[in-house]
Amino acid sequence: MDALARDEEVARFTRVPEPVPDNFGERWVERYTRGREEGTNAGFAIVDSDTGDFLGFVALVRYDLQTQEAEAGYVIASTARGRGVGTRALKELTAWAFAELPLERIELLIDVDNPASEVVAQRCGYTREGVLRSTYLKPGLRSDTAIYSMLRHEQA
């Protein structure tokens, strides 16, 4: 996870802090383990079914059962990009989330300078709702952020 967090594109397009603190991957996993227990988020490693190699991470970054809404996200290792890994992972996460949780809406927040991530959202059937201009991503970095969503009744 530490190597993934230090990837240049991950640093640019996610909320991973810069510079990446030592043992960040361990704390990242702990955050999602705790969140799963508390019912606030759920994260999953993406691994190659043949080799067991780590390919990335997919998650409900946050969810709120009262409002029945969640934000999803995915981070794919550079060696696995362009192979459909993100698309398969997001499709599985979306299906799992709607089957296991009483959610009505899942949204994705994607930097408009990250067209590969927008393609993943589109291939998974998410609808582009619009763009939030100059939104805060992390200290020193603001970006235009596309919002995509999937509603329970739209799920294939």
C-alpha cells in the first residue's frame, strides 16, 4: 500500500497526503478496518486471482446509512492500469454495496484531468452529473471535480 500511495498519479488525483508518511499503508488499512466495524466505510484490496499480486484498492470511502448515500473510490497500481481492473473492481463494489447496504445513491468524485478514471465510471454505468469547480483536494491543491452517481434503481 505504501508504494501505491507514493505513485505520482495517486498523489495527484487522490486525498493521499503529500509527502506520504511512513507506514501510511498500514494506517490506511487500519482506517478501513475500523470503518467497516463502525459502519462508516468499507475497503477492499484488488488482487490478481491467478498470482495473488496486489493490483489496487476499491472502497466506499464513506457511507451514511441514515441518508442512504456513499462515496466510492478506486486506486489502481500503475502496473495494472489499462487492463480493466478498475472497471471490474468498481462494478463488483457497486453490486456489493447495493446488495449489502440500504444505499440509494453512490457517487464518485473524479478530477477532470483524470480521463481514465472517468472512463471507468462511464463503463460501470455511472452518470456524470456535472463539475464542482476549484474544489479542495488537499493542502495546496484545488481541482475541478466531476461528480458521477449511480442510483439503486439504475444498477444493472
